[in-house]
Amino acid sequence: MTGEVILLDFWPSMFGMRVRVALAEKGIEYEFREEDLRNKSPLLLEMNPVHKKIPVLIHNGKPVCESLVALQYIDETWKDKAPLLPSDPYGKAQARFWADFIDKKLYDIGRKFLWEKQGEEAEAAKKEFIDCLKLLEGELGNKPYFGGEIFGYLDIALVTFYSWFYAYETFGNFSIEAECPKLIEWCKSVASSNGAKGSNGFPAGYSQYRARMTAEVILLDFWPSMFGMRVRVALAEKGIEYEFREEDLRNKSPLLLEMNPVHKKIPVLIHNGKPVCESLIAVQYIDETWKDKAPLLPSDPYGKAQARFWADFIDKKPYELGKKFLWEKQGEEVEAAKKEFIDCLKLLEGELGNKPYFGGEIFGYLDIALITFYSWFFAYETVGNFSIEAECPKLIEWCKRCMEKETVSKSLPDQHKVHDVVTEYRKVLGVE
């Protein structure tokens, strides 16, 4: 049964459009509720108390927030029609990577020259915006859709920006078609195709990934990275042997630059010669590739959606706030960041509740997403001059419980060693 489906949205939102397209692809009827973003409804504030933003998909009374999380939830809940994500783990990982790139780069850069005064920064943003579109055009290649013959997840993630292209071009004084003709061809094809409107006739999926259980596994990483630690813990949970290659971030290896030409960052998981970038994407890839042991994500779509939402929250809020007071000079903004950092940890402590792990009795995806920050807690506390244990005692109990697991304790470095690295880097920045 479909159950009751409600979408809290604002009509011009490219993020809300994603959910609308996905529901249309699946043929799901739903109630659309338009939100006034200057006067948000009590229902929106209740359903998304963390970000207080649209879109929110409500299914049988349960909210799913963040558009890309909602797309995956829709695909995993209504499996009988129009698969959105590829069937193989590597295809999924690549689609998630590029969708994440769209939100982290393309959207944020577009905001800069749409909503800020003209100047050097806005001009640089325009150039970078076009460069991002060219990267996406290169990823599309000569295929009809990003996934090949099938309209899917990554197509949905990007095509909703098409409705904003005229605004970008007008305010930016450039032509996207002149710069990225193949991408505009794709936009027009998608906008006019039956597939984008949820028609039948989709193939069953993509070809299966071959020889994945015996593949070579390499991790390009930097030992203090909480993001790299996530991948290490996930591999340890699955019992997967791998080659660890330490990267010098001041002199990045040719392999790192080849395997992650977009961000040029660690960690990069290389499996059978293919790269998987971004730590949360890598953890999901590991879970979907090696299914025979230690499931990391919950089995039900809603549990998956909630775990993904909170993991995304960790990267967008606590991590970014921690950067502010670790690497910037003291001042009002830094003091505000410290307070908000603690507030975020309290939110996570509330989500944990009295459960042993975030998912209940089983250590999993969201635990991995957060526990790696524990190795940085001493640095946060020392620089910030506060006590996380005093503010969030249950969260620290959970940290210690996780550290009792060998897969965690052997994957995380000593807190004092991380603190030493932080101290040295603060001296380099001139903020120590």
C-alpha cells in the first residue's frame, strides 16, 4: 500500500522539484502543501525541527528530510516501478557522489553570484559555476542519461536546476548553452521525455558488478582524518583486508589526483581499480558490496533515511562549526560557533536517547559517521575551553561503548596525537 504521502514544499525549489519528479516517476499520488518560507507552518517546524527547511516528504506520518535522502527513500520504498539508483553498488556510489557534488559545489556557487553584489568573488564564482557544469557534461558523455539508457537518480538531482538556468544566465551574463551544449541537449531531452514524467517501460536495471568479492581494495587516506576513519571502521566491521596508503596532503600523490580529480581530497576507496569518493558514500558502498556480514544501514527504508539524514547533519553542522573555532582567531563568531557546536551534539544525544547505538542494539552507519569525531574531542575541548562530557554525558557514554569494539578502537588514533596535529596547524595559521 502507498499510504498517506504529503510533500511540504515551495514551488520554485529545485530541491522540492527533485522529490516531485521522483514521485511522478514512481506513479505515487501525494498531497502537495505549499509553504510560505517567511511564515513556516507548524507542521514544517514539527516535521523538520533540525533544519526547518523544505522539502519534507511525509509518509504515513513519518518525515523524510533533505531531497537526496528523500529520493533514495522513495526508490527503496516503491521498488516495483522505475528504479532510480543503479542496481550495482559502484553505480550507486558514483550517482551519490555526483549528486553530492551538485549540492556542495554547483548550488553553493550559484547562490554566490545570484544573491551577492557583483565583485571579484562573484566573477570567480561564475567561472567556477561553468567549470562545474563542464565537469558534469563530461560525466554525462554521449549517454542519453547519466546512468546510461535509464533516467534515474543523478538525472533527477541535476535536471531540476534547468528551471533556474535562465536566472543564472541573466544575472551572470553568460550562456550555459554556449559553454555546455551537450548538457543543454540533455536538459531539453529530459524535459520533453515521457521518462521524466513517470512513464512505464524502464529496463530492470544496470549490469551487475563483477568479481566484487575478491577485488583489490586500497584506501588513500590521512591518519588524523575523521572521514578516513569512517571508511576504516566500515572495512573493519566487514572484515575486509585492504591496503592503506598514507597521503601527504601538502604533496598529493598522482594516484589521489587521478582517482579524485573533482575534489582532490581523501579518503578515496579504490575497489577493483575504481574510485569511491566521499566518506559517507564509501560507507554505503561497502555495506552494499559486502552484504554477508555486519549490516551497517537499517533494513527498512525509513530507518535508512533517518540514518542518512543525521549523518548528513553531522557533516553540514558539527564538522563545519568545529572548523570555525579550531582554525579561526577568537572572536564573537567563534564563540557563537562553540555554542552551536555543543547544541548540535545535544541534538545528536537526543536522537541517541537511551539506546546503546543510534540504530538500536546494532552498531551501524550513523554510529560510524559520528564516532570518528571522538578522536578530535580532546582538541575541540582544549581549543574551545569547554567539556563535552559535562554538556553531553550520555553521548560520551556512547563513545566509550563504541570504543570497546575492536573495529573502532583500532581504527581511531589517540586523541592526544590528533591534538598535537591540531596545535601545529594552528601555529601555521597564526591562530595559536
